[in-house]
Amino acid sequence: MVDDNVQGAIGTGVMGVMEPAERGAADTILLGNVLVLDSANTTAEAVAVANGRIVATGHRDTVMQFRGKRTEVRDFGARTIIPGFNDTHAHSDGLGLKTLRPSLQDARSIADVLKKVRELAAQTPADQWIVTMPIGEPPFYWDADKALAEGRFPTRHDLDSAAPDHPVCIASPSGYWGEPPCTTVLNSLALKLNGIDRNTVPRAPGIEILKDDNGEPNGIIVERNYMRMVEPDLLPAVPRFTLDDRIEGLRRSLPMYLQKGTTSVYEGHGCSPDVVASYRELHQRNELTLRSGLCLSPAWLATSDAEYAMRHWLSWARGSGLGDDMLRISGIFVGYGGSPQFAEVARKDLSDTGWSGGIPSINSPADFEALCMLAGKYGLRLHTLASDKLHEVVPILERVAKHYPIGERRWVVEHISKSNPRDLGALKAMGVAVTLIPAHYLWKVGHSFSSLSETELDFLSPAQALVDLGVPVSAATDAVPNDPLFCMWTMLARKDRRSGKIMGPRGAVSNETALRLLTVNGAWLTFDEHQKGPLLPGYFADMAVLSGNPLTASAEGILDINCEATMVGGRWMHGAPH
């Protein structure tokens, strides 16, 4: 149903008083099937934009009254215009990083791999490192060894034949954007420079150095952990990403998100100083084209260090933090659980953040509670990642909430997999928000929860249960992949990629709920709920133009929809029409 009344007018609404007549004309008018996503779920035929914000939505003829001599009018016909996607756990710097290293995705045999390494060696001064992307098909690199005709990975001797004078590392995809086991391959010089020989024993569990028949390392290292531990544990000599790499990686990532209709990101998983610096650098150059909210990933070795940091230099990150409409930084990320051996390895070099962009945060339950109490004491909002440990995290947060108003400070629990009604009700009672990663738990690794009962599966990545309770909840891609429409499909279909099993049919949400979780709901995380989200007057003109209607499409039909244009703050950032 089309709204009978124009949703805004010059001189009224959130925008306040504007200049009349020609000087108050819209910069751009978009015509199409407009999903406002306000509380009434209004639809409209047109949106008028001026000075980066929406001035009117409603009937075509009414909104066209805002047309002036210089107004750009874009008629998208039957296409659907929605609020821009707000990816609230995006890893928006990481995709571009993956383009900085040479790709092996076209390799179909060990000979192909060696040909590429040989070409790289010819272009690289002797003794300098050659570090490539993993073997296999991006973005996941599943069953990488099967991608090669030989059905195995190359060994150090294979790589030596192609680059005897260069240290070579074929990097692992890591469990978070691949799936364990993941494999790193090194040649002989790389093994030597990292001090790996027949006597080397990894400090971190879950890592295996494969040996040849003589008991010598064959260059293949297998990791069965989701958290990337091979490099910090065994490979100190392999080059890490520099600040310049991260800046360039972020620059390359931005269009990849804009092409999917994403206009805002929120990185509650925590960002290291170099990652924060890369966002700030592009922002200062006026090159940051996604609205970006960042949460800090602090580096401390003990709770005494944490208290000093929270008291003396993290005060600026309290509340809504510091920043502007394009870049805002607030709060801290504190991890829960993890292997003590992982913590020991990670603390050897906290600057080694790898692909994740966040400093590893591995804390025992006691240390986690102490850090939560300190964050409460010093007025900081806190984000944590629960995974399948929500039942352990919630009691700790309840104890903290007895002393501090963590709900008012917008504390967030992310990456929930398994859950139960009791713990979800506790989140509601505390006012704690949730960011879900449906594609990870329902699709990518859904098979790992196959032993759960049907009732338990309904509470896997529990979007519907959280919405029913009224918990502030958003959904995010985690770059698995970075497509919000794919993420929407996973919330509707809840289908495991391996077996096709429906992972709790009663946990499925409606199209409208899924779309809200991926668009308007995320504004709460950056304190922007009164100026970002629905296509209403006074709100940012952040929009995506889709080839189909995500509210009326079937679950499988969602996968056929694509983004044709993206606007941020009234400026076309993707598919800019001429």
C-alpha cells in the first residue's frame, strides 16, 4: 500500500526550517518502489534528497514538488529502493587486504602453483619473501588440496624447485574465513628463517608440522583451530601487514561493500591501532565512503594494565565515543574464553593482528569478569563474542549489571550460536544488545550443530526469539560472504550448506524482520537511531537500489536479487547514474 501522505515537507520535520522555493529544492529525487522501513512499514513511490538527508518520501506527484532546475531525477521503475544495509560485523577492511597478495585461485595442479611461484621469483629480488594467498577457490578455500590434480599440497621440495633463492609462504586462509583444517606451505628457506626443524614443537595446540619419511618437516603445516595461531606461534619471519598495507586494503574494500548495497558498517569485534589508523587516514583524505563505527581492541597484558588504560586514556571512548557522521569510535572489545596456550602465544606480539584486524583477546572466565567490572567502573561500553558459550557469559554479565547500568551503556554480545530462553530473557532484562552472524552458524558451520535437538536448533542464531523478546538485535555478514542479501537468505532458509538440513525451522524470521535486522536496526549500535535507518525526513540519504523486492521474494528468490546502485549521504557511491 502506498502511503497517502507525503512523509515530510520543507520547513517541517527533523530537518528544521529550510529555505523556501528554488533554494529549498531537492538535489536528487529517486522514483521507484520505496520501502521506508519505518515503524508502520510504509511504502512510497519517491524519495527527495537535499544536503545529504531525506526531505520527503511519499507519492510520486507530491515528492516531485521538490524538483528544482538543478534537481537530478532518477526513475528506477519497478526496482526497489531500501535503506542502505548496515553490516554490524563486517570486517570491512579485510577483503581488500586479500587482494594485496598474489592469488593462486586459478591453479589446478602443483605445476600451476610452481609456475606462479616461478613468475613471482623472477619479479622479486633474491632473499625477499614471496607470500601468496591460499591454494583453492576464494572466498572460502574449502577442500583446497582437492582443487589440485594431484590431490595433495606442494611440499617444500616442490617450492624449492621454483624459488630456491627466495623464502616462500603459501598462506593459510584461517578458520574464520575458511574452515579448519587449514594449511600453510613453506619452502626450505622459509622453514630455516623461521627456525623450524625436526625438533620444533608448536606451543599452541591444534597445529601439526608434517614430516617426510626421514622425520624432517616437509613444508606443510596443518592448523585445526579457528583462531589463526600458526603465524604467531611458528612463523615470526613471515612479513606481516604494514600500516600502508592496511590503508590500501581498506581503500580496496570499500567499493566491495558499496557494490552490495552496504552504506554503514560497525566493527564491534574490535579494531587494532593500525586498523583504526587506516580508517582515520582515509577519512582525513575524504576517501572513507562507508559510514564506519569502530570498537577498540585494546592491547594489555594484565587487568592492572587494563585498569590504567580505562582510567587514563580510554575515557574518550565512553558513551557514544568520538567522531562524526562518517567515522565514530566507541567502546572496547573484550574476548571470553580461549586456550591459555593461545593467550601465551598471542601475547608475544600483540601487534600481529593478521586478517582479523583485532588484537587477540583471550581471557579466562575470572579475567573476563574482572575486565567487565572495570569497564563498568569506568563507564565504557563493552562488546564480547559468545559463540556457544552464552550460558557462561550471561551469568557474568548479570553480576556486572548488579553494579553498573550496562544496558544504558549499550553493551553488546556478538556471534551467538547456541542459546536458550533463559539466557535470552536475561539479555532483555539487562538491556544488552545482540549482533548475530547467521551465515556463519546456520550455513557455513551448521553441520557442527547437527546433534542438537529440533528445539535447540530453533534457538541457533536466535533472531526470531530475540525479536519476540524485544532485545535490540541486528544481523551482520562477517564477510561470510560480505553480501547482506545472502545473509538475509540464511535467516529465512536456515539451511546447512553440507547437508541441506533446515537448522530449526521455527527459528526462521519473516522477510521484513530479516531486512530490518540488516538495515535500520544497526543504527542503535552507533547511537544513530534518530538519524540513520528508515527513509524518513531528516535521516541520512543512505539507500540501496535493488533489482527485486526483498519483502515479497521467496527465500530462494532473495538470492536472485542484486544491488544496482548505492547512495551514501546523497552521493552515488556505486552504480552512479549518468
